[in-house]
Amino acid sequence: MTTPPASGEAQPSEDRTPQDDEARHGRPRWARIVRWTAAIVGGLALLIVAAGVADYFYLNSKITKQPVVLPSGEVAPPKIATKAENFVLIGSDTRAGANGKGTGGSTVEGARSDTTIILHISANQSGATLISIPRDSYVQIPSCVIKPDGETSAPETTKFNAAFSIGGEYYPRYAASCTVHTIETLTGLHIDHYAVVDFVGFEHMVEALGGVRMCVAVPLKDPVFYSSVSHSNVGSGLDLPAGKSVEIDGQQALDLMRARESLDGGGDLPRIKRQQEFVAAMIRKATSSSLLINPIKLQSFLSAAAGSLTTDGFGLDTMKKLASALHSVGAGGIHLLTVPNLTDQPGLPYGDVEWDPTQAPDLWNDLRHDTTLPGTQPTPTPTPTPTPTPTGPTLTVPPSSIDIAVENGTSTSGVATKVASELTAEGFHVVSVGDADRETYTRSLVEYGSDKVQSSQTVAAAIPGARRVASSTSGSTITVIVGSDFTGVQPVTVAGTSSTPTPTPSPTFSSISAARPGCLS
């Protein structure tokens, strides 16, 4: 028999009804649940925002900022880019601190610019070009500020990478300034920003990407050994096996970027080619994922290098804008090349190179005028009036207004250069020549971006039998892949223009597209 509760005692909770709770608290139970849930979510949001802000300022504080010092000794004012932007990216070979661990040259004192690249981003973000400067370029290093009291170095003709060590001989903060000053003096380019990353920073960036997979044509080995000439350890320690898809981690990537002693006779130019192939692979991985536009992923990636990065003053905001620009351009709009150069010149020290006096000035001129890719500035042409034609689509874009990258898709060497010459003779603007991703194309292709439909029609009309292919990775440049069916270039007639175009002289710079997988060799 159940005993009823004594008078005044509360009923067991299971006997209470929702109506009882509502009457007791003055509001529905669901309303109280929503209220407390909102409070908890709001509190968590505040914590996340606070953590994000703290992380932002923490990462910014880890970046070393050293403003450019002008030849006058004054600090350069902040630069606000309104058009195209030029960045100088410097890989420092300093062995200080953690950078000396695991490097073959750990006994080498001082620091030089092991790798220097000019990154040019067009004003409308339609393309980006990375130009490698050979470290062994024999150039005129101008006078640079080397001490706080304004003392300067004497101008001298020596290897390009010496500019970094000349500027930083007494005070490291002047090293990058001398490199920037040297580039601006030699090229006439306006450099907006510089960034220096050391060994540790580069290794961590590759690790943050999750490594990079690449084709390695032959085993690549650059063992460490003691050099009686430099009285130090040399060699990077690189040991990569051959394979179609080799996973390269951070340490291996660093070894690859530095390797030269036991590869290709210690030459710098072949090393640059390997560096460009690897950087292109990094770009492909970064642009093919959400890394460059996902704030969390990007911040994680940038944090990998922040502690090993030195800039002229810019921080995470500029780095994020740069990432956004590269994402907008896409791998298909990014090309890598080396300053045109000559080797084995009379009077030139063994192993050094000289910038080609006929092509290098054209390269710098094109960058100054923000040409989409190195080549001659296209001659402005009046917009023609289209007229109907029964034999195909009306051609409305003249050859002189079209940028073309020619790639050899056959096993016959020299084909791309031959086709480039024929296209140039018909007035097209050839900006680069190189090899396609394979040698088995049986039909020539004309690859174009969504805003280059009319331009692609003009190009296809000049190459009988070529097939037009829309490509989401193509930038503002039309890519012609020469197949085994190629028979020659024929004149084209554009509505409202003469059938015989005036040829536009165009130097041809060999480059690689970041969108096309290459092979290390």
C-alpha cells in the first residue's frame, strides 16, 4: 500500500507536469532552453573570436620587420601599390641557429641569397610571373648602406648573391635592402615588397602543405662531403628515389632546393630548373585546394613560416591579399622562368653567367609595362567591325592582340620553337616556348580561358586542324599544344583588317606553366 506524501512535502518530480514548470518560472520550458543555448553559443563565439585575434597578433609579432633602407640612408616610406605589384622573394642560406641543423654547409659563416625570385602580379590579377635570378649572375652591385651612421659599401662587380652578404656584413637588417637596391638598379623595376625566408621556414611551409608529390625521372643524390677548397662541408644530403609519384617532405624539399654540388657538375642553372618545377608543384597543390581562401587553413600555413620570415614591414594582411591574388590567377595563369643569360663568355669567371644583353632588357621592359607574360608589348589595334563569313566564325581579334604560349606535344625536338617563329611571322604575340606534359598529342590543341573565346578562334584559324579546348586553368594567355598533325601556320583574315598582318617582333622566353606537371631530373 502506497503511503501518500505528508502535508507540505513537495511531490516527486515525475509527478510534475510541463504546465507546472511554466507556472512556476513564468515562461515556457522551451524558451528557457533556447535562452541558455544562445548564451552558451554566444560565449563560445566570443572565446573563438578572442582566440583568433590573439593568434593574429601573435603571428604578426613573430614576423621580423626590417624596412628597406634607401641609398641615402633614409628608411623607405611605406609603399601603396595601385597597379601591378613586384615582390622580391629571397631564400637565405644562413646557418645561424636551427638553420644549421641537418645542412651540409653548416660550417659556412655568414648568409647569402641562396635563391632570389621576382614575383610580378599583373594589375588586373590576370596573371603572375616568377623570375629566378641565377645566384652566379656576374653583375654590378651598387653602393649599399651597411651601417646605421650611413656608411656605404663600394660598388663592385661580382656574383649577384653577394649583395645580400655585402649589405648584411655588419648589420643583418641591411642585407635585404642591398638585394632590393641591386635589383631596382639593374632592372629599373619598382619593388613594392620583399620577404626573406630561411631554411627552417621553407621546410615548415612544405610540411604545412602536407608534402608535395612529384615525378622524379632519375634518382637524385647530393651527398654531404668535406671540401678542401671551401674548407667546409658541402652538399645538401639530398637522396630522392626515381618514381612517377614520389612524396617529398619538408626536409627533402629543402635538400632539393639547395642541391647542386653533385648534380649537373655543380651548376646553378639546372638547379634553378628543379627549383621551378618544385615551386610549380607547390602552387598546384595550394591552388587546387581551399588553402589560399580558407582563413583557418591559410592562417595555419602562414604560421608555419612566420617565425622564420623577414619582411619590409608587411604582415598577415598583405600575405592574405597575396594568397587571394594567386588563387584568383590560378595555376594556369602563373609562369616561371629564368632571367635570359649567357654562359662561357670570354672573361667571365668559370661557372658564372651573364644576363643576355639583348633579351634581358626586353624582359624588364615588359614587366615595367605589365605585359601579361614576358614578351613585346602588343601594339594597340582599333576594334574591327565584324562581317559575316560563310566558312567559319567571324574573326574579331587580330593576331597582334593575342598572347600565345607554345608547347611541344610531340617527341620531335625544336617543334615548339619552329611553330613560335611561324606564329610570330603572322603577327601573333608569342610569350613563351616549352614542352607539353606529354609527347603523344596526335592533334594540335588551342586551350583558352572563358574570356578568350574570340581570341582562340583566331588562333585555331591559323593552325589548320587544331581543336579548341576550354580550360578553367588558363589565364589570359592562349596555349597552343603542337600535335603530330601540325602542317604549318596559315594567314588569317580578321573582320575589318588586312589579310596580311604586320609582324610584331617578339623575343621568346622559355618558361613553364605552374599548371602543367613536370618531372625532376
